[in-house]
Amino acid sequence: MNEKQKKPQKLKARLPRGFVDRSAADIRAVDEMIAKIQEVYERYGFDPVETPMFEYTDALGKFLPDSDRPNEGVFSLTDDDDQWMSLRYDLTAPLARHVAENFNEIQLPYRTYRAGYVFRNEKPGPGRFRQFMQFDADTVGAAGVQADAEMCMMMADTMEALGIQRGDYVIRVNNRKVLDGVLEAIGLGGDEHANARLTVLRAIDKLDKFGPEGVRLLLGEGRKDESGDFTKGAGLNDEQIRKILFFVGITDYAKSAAELAELVAGTAKGGEGVDELNTIRSLVLSAGYEADRIKIDPSVVRGLEYYTGPVFEAELQFAVTNEKGEKVVFGSVGGGGRYDGLVSRFMGQPVPATGFSIGVSRLMTALKNLGKLGTEDVIAPVVVCVMDRDIESMGRYQRFVQELRHAGIRAEMYQGNKKNFGDQLKYADRRGSPLAIIQGGDERASGVVQVKDLIEGKRLSGEIQDNVTWREARVAQISVPESDLVEKVREMLAAQAEDRTKAN
């Protein structure tokens, strides 16, 4: 007796951790937002470019781990020639490779923008994904800080183009050179102190997370967290810590500028950095961007290992309710700065560059909180019902739907297998369709179609109690000649739109 064959197991549908599917509403919201950002970038004279999602791993730079299998932090694989390739983890390193590879053809300064997905091989968590979208703008080949000032102004204009009011955002600006000057002033200059400087930078980068007291511990002997784990500190003395905390604690640059300049006086980069901050401040003020929009703020410490000069951050200042029901300030939605060393890695010559990156998903969440995104109704398609399935009838239904589409009206012919007319109307109702087009044999013989107002029908169904009254009302369904179909559909959609406006 043959063994009964085992039924093959059904494949389980599941998403990889840290990845999400996007709904039609989210896709439309992102498209709406990107179109507004793109309009600002184009107005500033930037042009689009697109680079592939994969790059050779060594092209992604020194920020990757140095190991035989470079897949910590990035997703990597080997090509058929045994070269490592990785999914891009940002849009800046690929741009640097693109510029270097096409340097002789590119017109400098090269002003470009691009939007795309980036990938991080990191542990996912709430609101932390392995795939997310960024929207970047960069200027390559412009050494003056006027390019950095322009980036800040463009970001301010972008926030306002998205409907974020003044007072609800600020572009904060700092300079890596000033911090280098502070570090040199406290005795951490020179190659021999490179590791100590890196430890200090990482401690400062925890300012938002741990606050000044936590950073003080990390700059000194170290810090023990709630679980008891101990992080060794930078080992600085009290005076060194005081000067660093003074620098990152400046909130009013105009009042503290003189003291800061005195702190970095005589250092190799500090004075240059202060001059650059003052220049940026002067340029943005001259263009009408006051400190409520673009603010010099030494507490900005983002990416200080990465950047070589000015750094900037777009921060939203309104409060939202988090998953715990607490009111918190929304915070950063993008940032950037000057990265003069990135393109130079490929060139053997200095190539200045500055840029800004917007976190699309995070900004989209912020705009939804403000009610600035996805508020426009997307009208579902008009559904042309299929009453008869002979070739002549199907040809007419197809003609109706094409006439509507060519008139700019979303429309679809029912493609399901359900022949029951009621089931087709249920489908249209679930789709949220505004109208249904109906033509049976009697209507076809008379050259007319029925246009059923599904929105009005829903309203009437809640008000009319008996079938007699329903048949007498009939205002939710009218008969028109085939030649008048498009005009009547337009008229009824316009009336629905007016009703929505009044309701809002």
C-alpha cells in the first residue's frame, strides 16, 4: 500500500523584519510631499540625478566596518567577479562616486537633487526601519560658505512650502571647525589625540539622549546606564569638560560669540570656523532670514565625524503625542553639512561639497500631525457595470469607460466574475466610487445609460424608510443619452465636490 502523499505546506506570507508595505494613501502622501520639495529645489536651480541602489562596498567609504564580510550596518553580497557590493546606506556616498567618475563631463559647481530608498542592516525597532526614503540636495565644487548659507535658506523655504509655519520649525547651524578649535584649545589637537577626539565627539552626540549631565559623565570617567552597563569616558578634567559643555550649551549665539571666539583664539581651525558661522549669519540675515528661521546653534552635533565645516539641522518645534500618550517636541526631520573629503577620496585633489538630506518618512509623519498632508480627497473611479456579456454590449461598456478616461475622469469597467448586478454595486460601494454607469438591454435599445449617484444613494438610504418612497425619489439615479454621458458625469462629480466643500 502506497504511503499517502503529504500535502505540500502552504507558504507563509510574511514581511522581513524592519520592512513595511506602503498603502495607496501613504504613496500619494509621499508623492504630494516630494512634488512640493522638488518645486523648491528646482526654483533654486538644482537638477535631478539618479544613482543605483547598489554600489561597490569600498566606494561607500570609511564609515563601513573593516571586515572580511562587510555586512554589519549594510546589506552586502559578492558580484560574479568576487567584488563586494552593498545596498546604499545614504544618497551622499553614491553621489560622490558619480561626481568622481564623471568629473570631466560635469559642470562645476554641480547642483543636484535626488530622492530614493536607502538601507541599513541594523536591528529594527518602533519607528526604526531597515529601508527608508531620503530626499537630498547637494552642491559640489563650491568652496565658499555662501553655498552652505544657501542650503539653509532652501531648507527654510522647503519647510514653508510644505505648510509648516514660522515658529514651528528652525534651521540650526553649527561648524565642525569650531568644535575642532575647542578640542585643540583644551589640548586635544594633533594626530596623537585622534582617538580621544573621537570619544569626545561620540559623547557630545549623546547630548539629546542623555542631557548635559550624561555628557559630562561621558567626557569624564564614564557613565553607568540603568541596566548597570558602564561606558568608559574620555577622561577629561573638569576645566576641559567645562569648556566643551559651554560650547554645546550656547543658546544665544549673538551674546556668546565673543566668548566663543576668545575660547578658540589661536587655534588652527577655531577662528576660521567662527568666521564661517558669522558669515553664514550675515548672509541669511541680509536675505531676510531672521534667527527664528535660521539660527546659529553650537548644540547641533549631528555627524561631526562625517562633516568638515558647517553642519545644519531642520528641527520641528511643535509638540506631538507619542505612543505613551506624552507630549514631546517632534524634533529633527533632516540635516546636512559640508563634506569636503568625500569626493576627494576618489580624485586625489580637493573637491568641496555641501548638502542636505530630508528624512521623507519622518517628515511625512510630522505633516500628517499638522494636518498638512493627505487632506485632499482622492476620488475613487466611476464604475461602469457589466450587465450583459455579449461582444456588442462589452464593446459599449468599454467605449463608455474610455470616453470618461479621455475626459480626465477616473473610471473602470467592472472586471470581476460576479454577474449579479447587486454584487457589482456592492463592489463599487466598497471602492468608495462616486457614480455607477448602468446599461441593460432596454437602455441599450433606447441609446441611453443610467447614472447612479452612489454618494447620494447612501444618504437617501438612511432617510427613506420604504420602497415606495425610494422609487418615487429616484434622484440618486438618472437616465441620459449616451452622447451626454461625459457631461452628466462631470456635472454630478462637481455637485459632489461642492457638497464635500460645504461639509468641511
